[in-house]
Amino acid sequence: MTSVSPELLRRFDIQGPRYTSYPTADRFVEAFGSDDYAQALQQRCGGRASVLPLSLYVHVPFCASLCYYCACNKIITRHRERGAQYLHYLAREIDLQVAHLGAGQSVSQLHLGGGSPTFLSDDELGQLMAMLRRSFELVPGGEYSIEVDPRTVDAGRLQALAKLGFNRISFGVQDFDPEVQKAVHRVQPAEQVFALVEEARRIGFESVNVDLIYGLPRQTRDSFARTLAQVGQLRPDRIALYAYAHLPERFKPQRRIAPAELPDGASKLGMLAAALEAFQQEGYVYVGMDHFALPQDPLAVAKRQGRLHRNFQGYSTQPDCDLIGLGVSSIGRVGATYSQNAKTMEEWCDLIDQGRLPVTRGLALTRDDLARRAVIMALMCQGQVLFESIELAWMLDFRSYFAAELELLDELAGQGLVRIDERSIQVTGEGWFFVRAVAMVFDRYLQADRHRAQFSRII
């Protein structure tokens, strides 16, 4: 990894989209609904895309306890019977999807997120995987991953997950410091996580990821340095490092965090700089944004070979493909459309009871959206844009069409983040840390309104 200067870290301590899609999800409109999504599915079924593998995302919203930092769509409950009801409606939603898609579609990527997917019992997870396999074909060699709350699993449960076909696993760690864990209401001893990761490796999971967050209450540079040292000993295959965004006006659980206990901006930047240095010393490859991987991990290999892709789950090694979102609030992408399911259980269940796909908002992309998406994803995944490839795909003159954007990029070029020549835009090694800022230049919606307060920090 290229080192990054503290001056640039301070200068680009700004907010911006994560570009798991373009346009971003805040641009979805309620004018796009169930009928529009059904039409997109039918067009896929009747077109060439039907032979390409799908990606599936299943959202399991339940958690047994509340983590104060959380901004996810979740339902806090200790009523385990709610899992059975949820699976009943998921089965019906899958049937509605398959009625338009056609049965037996190939799937090369599956991700269970939440909430806490491991809120469901082993039997319930088995039911979920069985219903997915009845409707889709999970192809050999695919990526089948699940997010795991370490407090909800033991060695036996990890073995059960492997038997169900999951080959990648992600543990929510956030921080190993006991005081920080108490402050965010998520106490999980480091010894527990170390034992689970060791067991996951013994069982044969192909990749183990841990999530970390910096900027949490009671975190200090020293305490986070200790967490980083422990992560170095743990040596997961992948690390996701996120900045905590304190937005209590939007996310009610965060109101339980005392603002006085949050580290200041300088401390947060210090934690980020320390993490970048620590991961570099441990030999991790900076994949992009907040993702790091060991050199032999498929994600790092895909970056080296220019095969990196990006979807609503983040960076992926799988080819760019349609994504079917299942469950409350799930987001999908089919053809030139994005869609999102109802965000509440009540509305989601009600739409399914009506025999309708539970989509309540989305977007049909314009030609301009598609061209800009191609540019932004090339920047986010390959770190370069070749003008000719965009020109041939979208029948435009790059320098003329993006004249205003190239002018804005000149400033970033002057700061050493990009290089621009007659044929391409190249993100530099140092610029890769701020690739979101480079991509933001091509975001027509963002440049038009400048409303950035709704996004996380770009570093």
C-alpha cells in the first residue's frame, strides 16, 4: 500500500456516497414500484441476460439486542418465533420472483445480511437454504457468505453453516476494547472471536472477514492501536474498516451514545492513519475504500488482475450481474433498474399477502445514468477510465461529454490524486485512498444539489 499524507487525510475528511450503485439509493423514487420491477424481471427472463448467473441478497432483520452505533434496518426482539413467520413470507416472496424470472436460474453469489442472520436457528437457516435451492441453482465455485454476530454462534453452529454451503463468513468485531464494547452495548470478549476464527479456518471456510469501526465512543488512539495489534494477531483474510457516522437525528439507537464520549476529528484521523500503517505492515492489500485483503485472497487477486466488481454488498470478485434482493428493505438491480423492498415488516407482508412483489421504490436508469455509472465503477474498481471504451459503449465523445468533469478533475490532478492524458484518467496510488472523491466528480445528481450531509465520510 502507498502511504498517505496526514494533510490529504484532513483535506478529504468530507462526506460522500459509497457508490455501491450509481445513481445512489437516495435517488430512488416511489413512482417506480412493483409493476415496474415485474416488467424488469420479465425482460430479463426473455433476454440474453437470462443465461448469466444471478447474485442473491437475503436480508434477515432480527437482532436479540441493540447495538447503539447501528444504522441498519433491524428489528430488536427476543421472540424467536418471529423467524418462522419471516421464513413463511420469504418463501412466498421467492415464489413471486420466480414466477417472473423463471425457475432454476443460476446463482454465483449469495449473501445473508441483517440485522443478524444467525438470529435464525440452524434448522431455520436450513429451511432458508432449502427454499433457495428449490428455486435457484447455486453453482459450484460460487461465493456464499453470511454475516455472523460472534455472540450468537459456537463451534457447532459454524460447522452447521459450512454444511449448509456457506464458504465465506464475516464476523462483526467493531472493537476489542471492553470499555468501547460497553459504550456501544456489544460486549464480546476477544478470546471468543479468536476461538471462532480459528474454528472457521479449521472447518475450511475459504475466507474470513472481520468488520472494524473507528470513531466509536470511548475509543482513543491508544485503545484502537491495541485493537489493531489484536487484529494483526488474528490475521483475517479480509478486513472491512468503517468510520462511525454519528447521526442520532436519523438513527434512534445512536441517541443512547453520549456525544462527549466520541473522539474528536483529529483523533479519528489518527486512528485511520494508524490502521492504514498497521495493515500495510501486516502485508494487507488495500482493495479500495474500506476493504483490505491478504495478497492471496481472491479479492486482492481480482484487484491485481483488473477483475474487481462492485455491487450493493461492496467489492466482489464475481462478474457484474443482476442482483435479486429478498426480504424487508432489500435492494436489487435488474437490467437498467434498481429496486428496494418495503422497509417495514407490516408493509412488506401486506404486499406479499396481496400477491404483489414487495417493491415500493426504485429507479429506471437513463442513458446518462448508465454512461456515468460505467465511468464511476471503472474508477471505483479498476482505478482508471479509458476514454475509448466509454465512447464505444455509449456513442459519445468523452472529452466533450464530460468537459465540466475533466475541468473539476484538474484540481485533484494538481493534488496528485489522478493523472489525466489524452486517452485516460488514472487514479494514483495515493489517490486510491480517496477514490470516492474522484468518483463524486462524475455524479451529476451530487454536483447539482451538493446535499452531502446524508452520506458517510469518504475516508
